[in-house]
Amino acid sequence: MAQTTTCAIVGGGPAGMVLGLLLARAGVGVTLLEKHGDFLRDFRGDTVHPTTMRLLDELGLWDRFTRLPYTELRKATFHKDGRAVTYINFERLRQPHPFIAMVPQWDLLNLLAEAATAEPTFTLRMKTEVTGLVREGNRVVGVRYHGPEGPGELRAELTVACDGRWSIARHEAGLRTHEYPVSFDVWWFKLAREDTTEFSFLPRIAPGKAFAVIPREGYFQIAYLGPKGADAQLRARGIDAFRRDIAEVVPEAAESVGGLTSMDDVKHLDVRVNRLRRWHTDGLLCIGDAAHAMSPVGGVGINLAVQDAVAAASILAEPLREHRVTRRDLAAVRRRRVFPTAVTQAVQRVLHRRLVGPLLRGEDPTPPAAVLGLVERLPWLSVVPAYFVGVGVRPEHAPAFARRGPGSG
């Protein structure tokens, strides 16, 4: 006999966990299925934005969040002629937490999972991989899965795909993304750092090469940007050549490049930018990366996914409680979130064309002196990119039914 729930959530990333927590606080029966046995993934997005921290505040989880190991990024600087120019300053934001917190994603997900499982209507099933959808006619009525006890079936009034840019649920539903061209990929790795290094985002660029350096507690998290499809070539050059590139462009990391023992320590990310034209079919909704894969430029993908989850919970909680979710309700989630998604992707694509593309073609990567001079003369301009990255278009607040007082989460 098939098991049943009101809402089945596929995937235990930030979107799935936030949605599950909020719906459970509304009294909705939720079952979240996560294929892995834990949340320990290397080089998942570790950025927690000011609006996400504000959400944690509203949910009564801020005190617990502050006990997690995290570092604060308050600005981004560009070095020109021996001086540092701050072009992004999060401290200028009118937010309760005006910085980006770099926190291991598994710690954040564990925090959300603990808060959700404290709700009587929430069930978390780890090591449970969704393998397909259950249909009645054209309507999705649940999922098929494989768990520790073998295959099974979970019936649900609504299934929400939060299983990322390679979403099985989306594929099985026949929903197709529109792909935007991307000319670069990213390779992530870690290097040891001195504790005296400033906690600010440090782009390091040279003709044909780019590294994004993120200081973390005890190490640098570094992204190398290179031409799309170059993974095999990069690995064929070998670890010694890669170390030389790092030492040339990131001199502060030159003494620690020996920590990279082989190219196995360098993880490839196939960068995609895409978006569903329609985020739902009858009985199923896609949010987060399952609805729109974001470029890593700006590190905004997690923030967009969390905002999707908040909007979805706000719109769907009452229809789910009353067991009357319609396609119109599902379409309302897309209407709420497609504008901020499209605007953010449009800005990312402009940055790809105007910044990343010319850089990787070996053109002069230095920002025009006039631009740097303007930012130096008018430092308040640094709040504009800070707002786009840290707050974004149409930020969401926790619905009233999910709010708790400080320390109550």
C-alpha cells in the first residue's frame, strides 16, 4: 500500500529545507526525500546572504545560526596601482546583518533540518532517492523512490522539485528549460591561509586567467574561471602548471600551492544558466535550481532558491492546509518569482559578455581608471552591487505563520 503525505519535497538543499520548514510550521503534512545520507558535499554554495540571515531571524533561528562556524565577507576590493578600491560594500546595506556569511552548507542544512523535524507534521527521509513520478492521467500524484528498505511509492497532493539543476522530477514531468549560452566553467579548490589575511572577497585577474579568492577560517576557497570545455586540457597540463598559474595571479597563496597534491583536488563545475518557461504541471512545482540554474557570478543562486521557497510557502500553505491546490496556485509562484529570476540572470549574462568573456580571451582585465576613480570619489556607489548581490530583486519575508521569537527555533 502506498504511503501518503500532503506535500512531497524532492531534494534536501536550501530550497527544499526552507520550504519544508515553513510548510510544516503552517501545519501542512510534509515529507522531504533526500537521496544522500548526510549533507556533506564539497564546494556546494556556502554563501548566506543578508536576506537569508534576516529570514533566519524571523524564524527564530538566528541564535542557533551564530553558533555555526562562519566568516563574514563585508566588502570586495580590487587592487590597482598598489591601492585597494572597495567596489562592493555590504556594510552600507540597511539590513540587520550587512554582510555575507560564509558557512559550510551542511551546517546550515543540518540547522534547518533540526528545526523542521521539531514540527509534528514534518518527516525527513534520508538515503531516499526519487526515481520517478506517479501519475493519474495527466496529473502527478506522487513519487517513486528507492530507500534503505528498497523501492516504494509516496502519494502526495503536491510534489515540489527542489532537486537541483539536473532535476529528476523535472525531467520526468517533461518540463524543458531554455538554455542560455555560457562561455566559461569554474574549478574549485582550497589552499591554506594565514589568519591575518583580511576577510574580503578578492578577485585576482591577469590576461587569460581569473581567480576568485574567498577567505575562510583557516583556508582560501578559490574559484578558477576558464573556458567551457577545457577540463580535460586543464588536467592534461598537470598540477605543476596549475600551481604556477595560481602563484602568478594569487601571490598571497604562492606558499601554500603545495597543498594541491594532484588535479583530483580541483573540482570542476559545469556552469549553466537556464530557466523553465513553465515551472509547474498539474500536481508538481519546480523551484530553485530545478526551475532556474544560475551562474556562480555573484554567488546568488542559494539566495534565489531560498526566496523561491519562502514565496512558495506563503502562496501554497493555505491551499495545502485546505487540500485544494490548483494549477492557478502553482502558476502564482512563478508569477511571483520569475521577474527577480529573469533580472538576475540578465545581469549575470551581461557580466559574462562584458567581463568574463573578454578576460578569458586575454584582453586587458583592468577596470577602466575612470570607473575606479568614480568609486573612490563616490564610495556610496559600492552599495549598488552590494544590494544586487546581498538583497536582490523582490526579497521575501517569512510569512506570519512561520515566525517565532528569538531563541525559540
